[in-house]
Amino acid sequence: MTAAPLHTHVFGSDDPEGPVVLALHGLTGHGARWGQLADDLPGVRVLAPDLLGHGHSSWEPPWGVADHVAAVAETVDALVPSGRPMVVVAHSFGSAVAISLAHARPDLVAGLVLLDPAQGLDPAQARAYAEATLAHWGYPDADAAVAAKRAEGWYDVSAAILDDELDQQLMSDDAGGVVWRVSPPATATAWSEMARPFRLPPESVPTRVVVADRVDPPFVRPEFLAACVAERSTTVTVHHVDTEHMVQFLAPELCARLVRELVDS
């Protein structure tokens, strides 16, 4: 369904009094990726917007973290009029948005589950990723697009999930090839935002951080983890998984368990 300004996928329970989880995808992603998690959370309603510059949401700038936060908050206010706080699960760049949302709108966030959160990256690393992404933006066909995904942390993701990704997110371009349904300048902006200093979750918000140990160099910076231990030891727990970056697909049971624990707490 659509709720201005973000196109939003709604999964799970339609009970207006039931628990609600907000799910924020990572860079080049889309809200439909959260369907599997919703299947693992019976009785929960999952709201999964396409972020700005992604999927079927607006591709108009600006695309900074603060702009994503404002758009997500407006969407939640439209879909959950009661304004009750909810658990937010977020992947990669979406985690930076989720943390900032928790600071800007504490009335909306009861807990955070951050899946391989990408923030506080080395600027040279972020620039290299941005330049490489833009230099190899399109593909001649779907097979080439899938091969690129496999080389970008999707190697162990099931063929069924990749097929769904193709259906949801791959589109034709003007040159006769295919591209992902993402704005290139929004993508470059996101890499810039991830090079800003990291933010810790608010001190009062229970937070679960999942680290994908096969990502090298890691998106979850050691400095962030050390700050969590030093400054958020009573509210942040860290969980390591032996996977690549797409944690929600590669460790789905853990992700669902962590979300459920916070929903039920």
C-alpha cells in the first residue's frame, strides 16, 4: 500500500490492537524484502517502507539520513494513528536511519534490532564503494545482475529469494539492459551518510546488534561496538553470526527471535 511520502509494504496481522514492527531495508533494498521475517512473526503487523530513492517511493532529493527519518516518521504517523511505540528492525544503512529515528521520535521507538549496521565507515572506503557502484550500475541481462548480487554478499542466499528480488526490484533501462530500482544519486548520498561519525542508540532504548562476521572490511566498526560496551552496556547486546551481509536472509531464526523478544518485553 502507499502512505505519503513512502510506498509501504504491509505484512502479517491486521489486528489494529496487535503489535507493530517497523522494518527498514538497507542501501539498494526495498520493503518487500521483509516478507520472510513477517512470516516468522505470527500475530505481528510489519510495516516495511521503500526508503527515499528506492523502489516505488519518491526518487526526488534530498536523500540524507534526516530526510529518510522525516519520511519514515510521516509514514508511520499515517499508518499507526495511535502513535504507540514499536520495535524497529533495520538492516545496514537502514540502521543509521533507525537510530536517528529513535533520537528524533522517541515516542515511536520501543526497541531496535540492528542487522549488520553500516555507519561510521572510513571515508575512503565509503568513497570507493560509491564509485564502484556507480561505475558498474547497469547489467546486460538478469543473469549478469544475479551474478553481481552473488559477489556482493548474496552468495549463500537462496535462489528463491534472489528470484523474488528480480521480480520486485529489477527493471529495464534505456540502453536495452537492466538496472535495480534504485536512484544512483541517492545511492551515492547514502554512502556519504554512512561515512559520518556513528551514533549510539538512545540510552533508554533496548537494542540488539547483529554482526555479520564474514564481512571484510566490516560494516560494524570496532569503535561502535566498543562504545556500546562502554556507554550502553545495560541496553545493548551484541550477537555474532557466521554469515555475509544479508543477515535477515542468512540468519532468519535469530533475527525473528530478537525481534520477538523485544515485542514481548
